[in-house]
Amino acid sequence: MTSRSHDRDVTAGPCRTPALGRDRKLPLAMERSRERGEDRERRLRFTPKESTVNQLHGSSSPTEAEKEIHFFFPVEQTLAAIKPDALEEHRDEIMERIQAAGFTISQIKETQLSKEMAEEFYKEHKGKTFFDQLTNYMCRGPCLMMILSKENAVQEWRSLMGPTDPTEARTSSPDSLRSLFAKSVLQNAVHGSSNLNHATEKIKFIFGDIEMESTKLSFLKDAAEGVQQSEENSENTTADESKAEADEENSYHN
């Protein structure tokens, strides 16, 4: 099958792409399934007679699975900060909850913000009545700055933080970090970017040019190529199986 006809077939309609996970017994179960011919049966059962394209796709290895999962379920990065008083009093508890929520901590550093750095970090609030109070508070002691990675990371982190006001958080999001660890609207334990552009800007400000986007694009390119190659390999397998089945049927009639 040509690459052009492959592209036409796989873009002919919507695909459902679940990311599946099971225990370590899966490879053995898959191997036994293949030995019984069940893998071939499933492909043939759902492949129209007029088509040489099988209707099911699966990653060929754990490495390919990781690439393809990241291609179809792209990971976002967001900036997260544990503020001075919360860092001193609740560091371990907050870190445990971050990891339990499924975030990967891609970068981390403890830093003491200067007044000038705090003002730049919160520049979007400049001119508001609480600006000086906020920036002075952020200079009170070290903060823990992190790049958190996860699918839909910006919104997931904001959900984990909870509302800005801890009183509201305790009512609407009782399991959130601000409900559990914040003292007031000012001393509200954690910080998070409001959107993806904001996250990118703050990550660059705190961590510098770490070439996150170029690395991500390269990874996605490799994943896309892996998906296409895997599809072509499975199509060739299906075509060979169909030919073998036809030869077997002709041999039987002869």
C-alpha cells in the first residue's frame, strides 16, 4: 500500500484512541493470544473484505507505546510554586499530593526572590492595591519553583490548587491544596499559571531557555513517524495473512 492511500484510509473518518494499561501479565497473555491465532482473528473479523487496511492498531513495543501515547495525548508544562510559609511548614505534604495527582516534576529549584524579581514575576498585577503586599510576601523566604508536566497540566494544576480564597476553597474544593494549607488570600500556599502562554513566559523567567518546545516538537515528530511505520507494518501483515488465507482456500478446493 502506498503512503498516499494509507493517509486517505486513516483520515476517512474519526478514530477512537484509548491509552490502555494493564498489569505485567499482559505481555504473556498477548503472546498466548498470538499463539492461538486470536490476534489474527480479531484483525480479520473487523477488516472489510474490500479493504487491505486493518481496523485495529496497537503499539509494537513499550517504547513505541510511549511515543504514540505522547503523540495522541500531548503533555503540557506549567509553572508551579510553593510559597514561602507553605514551603517551610508543609513542603513534604504538598509534594506528595502533587505526585499522587499524576504530575511529573520536570524541573525543580528552590529560590529566594528579590523584590525586583517578585515584581517582574507578578507584573500583571502591578497597579493593584495588593501588589506591594504580595511581592513583599514572596520575598519573605525561599520558594520552591517547579515545572509540572501532565496532559492538560495548566488546568489540572489549577484544580489541585483550588480557589484563591481558602475560605471558598474549603467549601467548593475541600481536598485542594489551598483548602488544606492556605492561611489567607495572600498566604494561599501555592501559585500556578493561568494559561499556557502565561506558563511558558513564567517558566522562561524562572528557569531560562531550556528548549522545552523544541524537544517536545522533536519527540512528537518521532512519535508521528512511529505511528505511520507501525500502521504500515501491520497493514503488510494483514495483506500477507489475507493472501495466505486465500491460498489455503484455493488449495482446499483444488
